[in-house]
Amino acid sequence: MGKIILTGDRPTGKLHIGHYVGSLKRRVELQNSGEFDEIFIMIADAQALTDNADNPEKVRQNIIEVALDYLSCGLDPKKCTLFIQSQIPQLTELSFYYMNLVTVSRLQRNPTVKSEIAMRNFETSIPVGFFTYPISQAADITAFKATTVPVGEDQEPMIEQTREIVRKFNSIYGDALVEPDILLPDNKACLRLPGTDGKAKMSKSLGNCIYLSDTEEEVKKKVMSMYTDPNHIQVSDPGQVEGNTVFTYLDAFCKEGDFEKYLPDYKNLDELKDHYKRGGLGDVKVKRFLNSILQAELEPIRQRRKEYEANIPYVYQVLKEGSQKAEAVAAQTLQGVKEAMKINYFEDLDFIEEQARKYKGQE
Ligand code: TRP
């Protein structure tokens, strides 16, 4: 059995650097590692509609944004299959059968869904589609027989639920599905990058994101006005690095060679942190350092984005071809699922014959 990746994002906005360190960068590394036989990257528009039913235009507009973000980060259509969820009808069919294997109370226990319900003030009126999206996510993953699902920490409950569905399906109907493993980011700071204002999460509505498509000036402005330690007022004051967004970002982005290139007075991040903690190191200096690192990381992404932006029909063509390929794979899995469930009546000629004999005997 091959090693297969499936992952994806809801197209509800442009992707930001939290997505980048949390998953996109890793995806590109996995793509280039040559370790995987197939890599499927899905734009989860159908899932986005589960809480945006009244705003399909938002989802529609963001499909191209997310696709541009993917391509500009270095995902290569020759090495991975980029596709749009809603174009694969087999996913809804699989979801319908999986629904029989999950209880309402099990869905209610899903901590990510729980917090999303609270965030959206859905408590008294949860759309059924939203409530059941973990099941549809199990369909996304199993349709491609994914062995590996690289995602952020918040997706852990979805993968666990998928594994439960797979085990239940296989134990009832026979082994037709593959149990996937989650692949979390290995750098702790990358698990969930805070917003530039220090709030726990980057979110469009909070206006605290640095987007992959931001210009050099926008990035600089956001970095220079980032939340640090509110008690670090004078340069000479001792400062705190825990909960200090600039240092959290450095934990996520700083790599070997960055000090030599941009801040040769220090050997490494520990030394910089020690100085900050002792006092005598100003925020502006640390922010400039972070800005240099971010710009270097984002510049090639911006360049590639410009190239793809000049060729939007090509990007849609990539998604179309990817969706056709994805559909063929999902169709095969669905066939196997229907066979296992014995709802493949017209293909099961033995069964038809057997039925014929049975009724003949009754005459
Ligand atoms: N839930 C994911 C998100 O919010 C998107 C997604 C949908 C997904 N289906 C998936 C991720 C299957 C991994 C695997 O970003």
C-alpha cells in the first residue's frame, strides 16, 4: 500500500503566515521529499458552505485566492493534485453512508465543532450540515485512501473521528477503508501562530493577520506595530519573551544563518532572548530582525503569486484537471465501499442469479 497524503483548507479568506508555518510550508517539504506516492490538496468549498450557506459568493471568490496561495508557496501541480471538493460528488455519497456509523452524541463531543458552534453563535440553531462536517471530512480523507493527513492541532478531533468511522466501517462491512494518521507541525510555535495583536489566533475578523499576499510595506507595518511585552517600556527595562508575539514569531520563523545575515551581534535566539530578559534590548531592533526574516521568506512567494495572477485561466485549468483526477480516484473507493456494503446490485451477477433461483424454487 502506498503512502498517500490528503489535506485541505476552507476557502473563506486568503491564507496567512499562520497557515504557512502551520501547514503550507510543510506540505511543500513533503511534496519535495519524494516519500509519498500521491498528494491530494483540496479546496474545501463544500465544507466552507456549511457555515456560509448565505454567502456562497465569498466562498466562490476565495477559491482562486487559496489556489494562488498554494501555487505561490511552491505546491507544484506536477507533483500534487489540487482540486475542489464540491466537484467530487462521490464525497457526498460516502458521507451519507458514514452518517449511519456516527451518533449525534459523538458529534456533540467533538471539541473543535463545539468551540466553532460557540464562536458562530450557533448554539440554538446549528445547521445540520455544519454539525455533520466531521463526517464529510472523514469522506474526504478516506475517498483517497489517505495514510497521512498533515493538519494543525485543531483538526485532531476530525482525524480521530475519521479513524473511528474507518474502524467501524471495516468491522461491519470488511476492510475497504484505510485508517489515516495525523501529521502535526513539529515546531511548537508553529502549532498555532498568534495574531499580530497577541490574541490566540490569527483571524480575518480581528484584523490581526499577516497575509501571504501582503506587500512588503504591509508586512513591515504590521511587524513594527506588533504586540510585545506591555511592561517593556524603556529599552533598559527587563522584558518578557513568553507571550511576546515578536518572539513567538521568531520561534516559528528564525532559521540557521538568519543571525549571521541580519543580526550578527548575536549567535542565536537564546542569546537574543537572554538579552531581552535582562534589559537593554529594544523592541524595534527585534522587530526589524523579524521583518528581515519574514520578508526573505515571503518575497519568493510574492514573486510567484504575481506570475500566477497574470495567468488566472491556467490556475482554473490546474484545478479542473486536478478535480478530474480526484474524481476518478474517489469513484474507485466508492465502488469498493458499495461492494463491501453489498449495495452494488447490478454488478453482483452471482447475487442476481441466486435471487433468480430462489424465486424459481417458489413457483
Ligand atoms: N477542516 C479543514 C479546515 O478547516 C479543511 C478540511 C476539509 C480538511 N476536509 C479536510 C483538512 C480533510 C484535512 C483533511 O481547514
